[in-house]
Amino acid sequence: MWRLWLILQPVMDVAFYGLLFGLILKTSRGIDNFVGFLILGVIFMRMPVALMSQGVMLIRNSRGMVQTFQFPRATLVLAHGLRHLIDNILPATIAVVVALAFQFGQPLHLSILAVVPLFIMIHIFGCGIMFISARLTAEVPDTRALINFFGQAWFFLSGVMFSIDRFVDHHLLHTIMTFNPGYQFLDVIRGSVLYGIPPAGQEWLVLFAWTFGIFVIGLVYFWRAEEKYVRLT
């Protein structure tokens, strides 16, 4: 049943966002294959946002295990990250297939193979964020409201339902939005699936920097409080 929900929930989200943003707010204007654009945005952006949310109160909710057994606490985060990666294989596959189905006569491109490493990288990146949210809410539980708000804002501001090219005349705003790693992941995934454009060398370097930079920063930040987790009340 849980596997069915893994499919139904994102499909319902895509239908709702498509109705609200595509038909009512008309953000679909100027976007070829808006269905593909939207489903790739919703499914893939949910991944790092969900990982960040999973870190919220993770240590406090697991304090019985943390206080009873001796083990690297980082494995809790890594285990959740691996579970999310496995769970997301099916929704990601469906998103790509549906996006291609709405290409209407467009040929398949080898660039679609880039989605595989990008899928893995977005989960490594998300694990880094989960390390940060796990420690923050372990030490200051009230930060969970702020993290949840940030997650929702990040999701909507990453160009999931609209093209940020509409802000090209607002140079500062456009620059800020394109610097967003969430948008950068979505941009290259859409390019690889919908437009036959694989990530350029510089784009790979930037995404590798975001992925492993955030992962290492998050891991070190989480690890430095290792002794504190045992004393949580």
C-alpha cells in the first residue's frame, strides 16, 4: 500500500499544481510540454525538501536508540537517505516516462541517461541538508517550524511550476534564483529529459560542488555534536 501512495501523492500534487498554476495562473505560457516540465519539477524537487523534513526531530524521536546503543549517529541520517533514494526510484521513473509521453513526436535523446547520476546526486545533497536539520532540531526543537517554512518556500521558489525566464529583465532577482541549487538540479534534469541537452562540464562541476560541499558541511556539523545527542532530554 505504501508503494501505491508513493505514486498517488506526487500524481495528485502534479494535478493540483497543474490546475492552479497552469490553468488558473497561466504560468504554462511559453513552456513547451508544461506537463513534463511540471511533473519533473514536482517529483525531483520533493526529494531534497523531503530529506530536509526527515531530519526534523530525527535525533529526538530516536533518542531511545541513541541513548541505549553505541553507534555513529550519522548512520541514522544515512539510513533515512538511502531509504528515500530507494523509495524515489519509482516516482522518478514515472516522472520521466510521463514527461516523455507528452513530447508528442520528439525523439529520445541519449542525454536522458544523465538523469541517473543526477538522481543520486540530489539525494546525496539532500542528506547533507538532513544532517543540518537533524542537529538543529536536536539542540533547538523550535527550529522545526522555521525549517518547515523554509522547505515550503524553497520548493515554490525553485521554478517548479514556472519558468524563471519571466524574471530575466530583473537581473538581480534572476541571478539570485539561478544560484539556487534546487533550481540548478531541475534545470539540468529538464534539459536532459525534455530538450536533449545534457549538462555542460561547468554545470557538472557546479552541481558536484553543491552536492559534496553540502554533504561534507552537513556531516561535519552533525558529527561535532555527536556527544550531545546522548544527553538529550
